[in-house]
Amino acid sequence: MLSLTYVKKLPILIGLVLISLVSGCVSSKKLVYFQGQPTTADSIKLMDRFIPTIQSGDILTVRVSSLSPEATSFFNPPSATMPVDRMMTPTMTSLPEMTGYLVGQDGTLELPLIGKVKVGGLSTAQASDRIREELKTYLKEPTVNIRNQNFRVSVMGEVARPSLFTIPNEKITMLEALSLAGDITIYGRRDNVLLIREVNGQRTFTRIDMTSRELFRSPYYYLHPNDVIYVEPGRARVATADRTYQLLPIALSALSFLAIIFSRY
């Protein structure tokens, strides 16, 4: 019969074995971003900032102001009178019902009194200028502020908080998107991040090495609307999952064995 001392130590031994089998070794070099030659000072020229343009199907929030508040309210739908900090948030994990002006297939949106205004292919700043010129007939010193509610990016895979993010300022880099998602986990592959982008009606699939400083020179440094980032799990994650499923029956059998032994004392 097993001695009582051995029986008491058995759970500790089993635990140590399970931990050693489940844990995997990950090279620290695979976890370090922006690797390069060690220098006291270094610099890399960034890509020009991506400026998105308005497309058909976009939903625009148009806020109009002027020296005549009563006349101005006629041009603002209920959603446009909401404070910006309540209407737009940096992260939105669901798809709420959007209110605003829908850009039609012909690239126009329809405003009260003014009628249809061509905004397709323009930036939000250019569209604001165009609408402001149209409003001068009805308002004194009008100002127009436009935000595109359709600027969203998705981050999936081996990150801390995968989610869909709405970007209120229409500018975000890949690093900022990963930061919003809580960064890549220790099990994610930093050298093979997949970026899915729609270009001219086609889906493009691009692999990006986050451990290289060349990211800052890449045309994918700045994200576009509806970009999807997918972080692939590394071999350590796969191995951990496999070992967990393999060792689970063994662990349950060991616990049953211990329960039987302890019941005899």
C-alpha cells in the first residue's frame, strides 16, 4: 500500500508534470516588435497619411451651425444635434442603428431645401466646404462638420480583446488598432499578421511582419475603412490546446485515483 507521505505529495507531483507539459517555450525574439540594428538614434520616414473619401452607402453625420440657431436646427437631424462625445466613441463592439444621411449609389446625399449634393469621391473636409457653399443661400455664416460613421476596422485572432472598432477621427494605424484590441497575446504570430482589405471591389490578403521596422514604410501602416486584421495563433498555442485535450483524461483519472485513496484514510 502507498505510504501516507507519498499520497500527500502525489497531487503536487501531478501538478508539476501537467504544468511542464502544457507550458511551451516561445523565443523572445519572436515577441519583440520593430527589430533592427541597435543604435543610439534612429529614424524612419513614415508613409503619407491616408485620407479616406466618401463612398456610396456611407452614412454621414452632418452638423450645421450658423448665426441663426433656429434656422440652423432645420438642417440638423436629431442625431446631428447630439454631442459628439456621445454620438461617436473610439470603440464600439456592436453595430448600433446608425442615423444620419445615407450616400446614394450616385454619390449624393439629400439635404433639406438644398436637395441632392454630390459628395462621392470627396474627403469629409471637401464635402463640408461644398455643403457650406450651398447653405450660404439660407444661413448667415454657416459652418459644416461632417463625420463618416462607416469608418470601422476589425481586429480578430490572438489579441486580448478582439472586436469591431469605430474610428471617429477617420485616422488609425495598424499599431493603434492592435492597441485598442489589447495587443497581440504571447501566443500570436507577430511575424505573419494578415490584413484583409477591399480594393476596387476585390479582397486583398497581405501578410505583415510586425517584428520588422519596415512596417512604418508600408502602405498598410495606415488602415482603410472596413480593414480586417487577423492575428494567427503560433505553434505554442496549438501545442497548448492539443496537450490540454490530451492530458485532460489523464488529469481526471489521477483525481479519481486520489479520491479513492483519500477515502480509505
